Amino acid sequence: MSKTFTWLVTGSNRGIGFEFVKQLVASSANVVVATCRQPESATALKDLVGSAAGKLHIVALDVSDAASIKASAAAANEVLSEHGLDYLISNAGIMQAMDGPFDATEEALLTHFKANVAGPALVAQAYLPYLEKGERKVIVNVSSGLGSIGLAFGAKQASYSISKTALNMLTYKQAADRPDIISIVVDPGWVKTDMGGPNAQVEPQDSVSGQLKVITSVTKEDSGKYYRYDGENLPW
């Protein structure tokens, strides 16, 4: 009998998150909890339920709302209570300002931090009991190359970049605090999504297939590392 793996993907109604769900449910070995802010309007996601080889469950979750995060964990209990959670993919995030360090507003900085840092932190806390029961125990924080100081992308998109650098530090702290859990950062590349825009360089299916190869192959020795979607180790 083949193994079954459980996955939770945040921000799964479009873009990279939707592509994660689409590829995962193509295998009958996967049970996927797909989360988004408004499941009732996630038409494409709901259309996958009937055609999925694997099992797909859709749960409401807004990463900018602590109460919503807690409620989602309770709602997912029916799915995850027995087996636990093997893979937590914190993909949901925002990029709302094309600002620089000297014109970034308080609102932009705090809004990005709330969604891109506090959100993944609270999601990991809420789902920790399920991760502890899982076999793989992997946390994946989807970051960006713009969060790397070493890659030196300059002053552009300050609020977004700062929040992703903080997300990278969160991952390091998670790895240091819980060596029994594999916590990694993945840069999906510049992907052709609503956020990435039409001029982006990477197709969603290529980004996600690469990320899944990384995610499914990492071990505890890799915890705390920063990967590009193609498996390259990135500088902090």
C-alpha cells in the first residue's frame, strides 16, 4: 500500500498557490488542504475537487487575520487529526507597494509585515500540533530573491523586500528552535502570475515542479537553508 502525504497550502486560489494544489492533487498519494480567504469565490480551486486524483479540501484562511488562522486550524482538524501534517507551504503573501526606503509609508511597511511575516509565523504556530504528528514535518516559507541581502537587488520594492528578509529570519528561528521539524525558505523565481506580471521569466508550472523536487527531498540536515526553486542555495 502506497504512503499518503498530507499538505497544506496557503494562498491557493491563484498563482503559485493554485499551481501547487493542481500538481499535488494529480497524485492519489496526496491529501491537500487548500486555503484561501474566500473559498466561496475560488471557482478554479473548487473545479479541481471533482477531477483530483488525490483528496482536496478547501478551508478559509486569511493570513492577515489571527482569528481566521486559528479558525482554519480547527476546521482542518477533521482532515489532519489522524495522520497529522507532512508539509506546510506558507505561500500566501502580498506585494502592494513599489516603494523605496525613503518613501515607504508606515502603512505599507506594517501591512507587508503583517501578511508576509506575522501570517506565516502564526500559521506555523496554529498547525504545529499537526506537524508534530506528521511523518515528514516540513515547513516551507515561500520567500523571494528580493529578500536576499547577498543578491543585492538594490533599493526597489522596499516594504516587500524587507518583509521577505524578515520571513527568512523567521525560518532560521523555526529551524533553530525545533530541530525535529524541517524549516526551509524557497524563492519561487520571478513567476508569471498576477503578482509577477506578464514579463516574468518563469512559468508557474516550472517554478512549482522545481519547488516540489526541493521540498520532497530535503532532510533535517537541510533545515534552515534558503533555496531557489531549481535547488540552488541562495545567499542570505
